[in-house]
Amino acid sequence: MQPWLRKEETMKADVKEAADRVLRGAVEQEDGVPGVVAMATDREGDFYEGAAGKRELGGEQEMTTDTVFAIFSCTKAVTGVAVKQLVEEGVISLDHPAKEYAPEIADIQVLEGFDADGEPRLRPPNSDVTVEQLLLHTAGFGYDFFNEDLVKFGEKRDVPSVVTSSMASLRSCLLFDPGEQWEYGSNIDWVGKVVEGARGKRLGEVMKERIFEPLGMNETAFTMTDEMRSRRATMHQRGEDGTLTPMPDFELPPDPEQHMGGHGLYGTVGDYMKFIRMILNGGEGEHGRVLTPEMVEMMGQNGLGDMKIKLLPGVIEELSNDAEFFPGMPKSWGYTFMINDHDAPTGRPAGELGWAGLPNLYFWIDRKNGLGGFWATQIFPFADPVSFGAYMDFETAVYESALSPV
């Protein structure tokens, strides 16, 4: 039991009551979420596991704690661990050019704008993209759903969406010279290519051997088993009028051409809690060590210096609203997590970690208090007011119920 926790049974009862109320409210309100799974953990194990609603709006299957989700960008932190293992072993260095392990990246050019006919104007970058720049989202890559220039470029050059999990989707352009700015994008997909080049194996194989098996994450993969698929939550689209439409046929490619290190994993919330606990425990997993404490500490360090991350503008309305955690608060980026520079209104202390997945999945990792949590829904667009608002309420409820003066 953590020294900061109140008497354990009282604390668990209080968390359960408060968190259950948040989950029920998210489902039962008008145009609420179809279903949600949420969990909270300390360094020892989950002290809250909750589920509410249905896997599909109007469907019969209850949402359960073993439901399988497309976790999208929650994949990024896992890929970050895979590359940190390579650094730890001395196989690669963060300041190495990424082209040493992913040669195709050398062909990517910088977009300078568009000519009178709307054709892209491109030039070579003034320096090679490094592995570190990819981890920090300072390499120059973006996402079209957060950047209008990439929408135009994709239309002119027939660049498919990253959700196709294709190599063609990665052959886009840089929005600026490497190291100049922070722009959230397909950088971690390229990190996945770096891991594959350094290991000589597909990213999913590397993750299974070196991360999932030591952590006991038996239900996380780029390709779902039939049994996992039977427990999959349906994706939903929220319309302009606030109503939700199920998309039962929406699924990432079952046999992807590329294992996308930025968004490709399916998994359960319980599995991801094991990953969060590994970070809380300095790299130690259920069945062995995954990283050294020093590497875990490095993953949570600000890599941007004085540069700050910015609001993500919802350019493709079906996929994302304008999105920002803790508006008005400066936020940094680690390897690969967002870091809140000040204490957050939820109770999360300054300097701690978190991020999200596009269909409204959110997590946080509080190393100071030995506390973390995860909220999972399957709703586009990102930053859904109902799901995101309820996630903030969930995190707040966990802190208010679990922490007390000692």
C-alpha cells in the first residue's frame, strides 16, 4: 500500500463510489458516450476497475472491463519504450540520423508552400532527421487532421490516411526543417520503422518479446485474435447535432502493411494499466524488467527546452475538434509523453505524464504519487466534450478520493 493512501478499504470504496458516478453520468446523459471502461492503479495494482454502457450504441453487448479497444496514439508510449530499450543496449543513439535505420526517411522533403496552381513546392531539409527529433515531434512531420497544408499536400500527391497503415501514408512531407518547431504527427510511426531497422524484426514482434510478455500484456497487438475481436468495442461518429452513429465496420487493417508505432495497437484497458505500472515502478514489470530506472526517468524528462506544445486544431472535423489539455497552462513533451509544467486542476502534480488516443482514450501517469489511470471510449472526433469532460472528472475523482493528508 502506498504511504499517501488512506486506509485502503475506505479509499477503494470512496474511489469506487465517485468513479462509478462519473462513468454512469457519461453514459446516461443525453447524447452521452455509448460505453466506457476506466481504471486507476497504484504501484501495486489496480484499485479501481469500472465499465458502463454498451459496446455499441443500441446494441446488446454490455461494456465490460475486458473489452478490446483501438487505442490509437496510446501506442506511441509503447513504441517509445521499444526505442529506449535500443538506447539502453547501446544499439542506437538518439542523436543518430533516423535514415541509418529507416532509409526511406531520407527521401522526405520540406514543404515550402504551394504555387499558383496549388502544386506543392518542396526542397531538401537543411539537416537529417534524428531519432530524438522523431520522439519529440520536432522532426517536421504532422497529421493532416491537425494541419491544413497536409490536407492540401495529400490531395495533390495522393497520400493516403495514416489509418491505412501503409508505407505510402508515411511518404508525405516535412512542414519545417528538423528541430525548428513542435508539430504533433506521424513521427512515432517513423520511430517504429527505426526500431524495425535496428532489430531486424517487425515492430509487433519486438513489442511482444520485449514489452508485452515481460508485462503480461497478453491482449495487446497490431492484429486482433478472433477472441479479441469478439470483445471489440464499436467505433462511433458524433455528428454536428451531437448524436452518435455506430460504425461497426470500422477497423484498422487486420494484417497491416506497416505496424504503425504511432497508432496501430488494439488492447484492453487492463493491459495498458500494466504498462502504466511499469513506468510507475521504474521499468519493472510483472515478469521481469523492461527498462532501467534511468531510462524510465529519461522518458519523462522535457526534451523541448523552452519550446512548448500547442493546441491541436481540428482541421478534419470528423476526426478531431480543437484539442488541448489544461488550456492556458504551459506543457512540454518527453519521450513520448505530454508533461504538465504546473499542477493540474485535476490533482495531477507538475512534471507528470499523460496522453491520449484519437477516439477519446486518455491516460495519466503520476510518478510522484505512484498513481495512474486510463479512460477508454471509441468516439470520433477527438476531444469529444462529453468523453473528455468525463475523463477530467474521473481523474479528479480518483485524486480526491485516493489522496489525503498524511
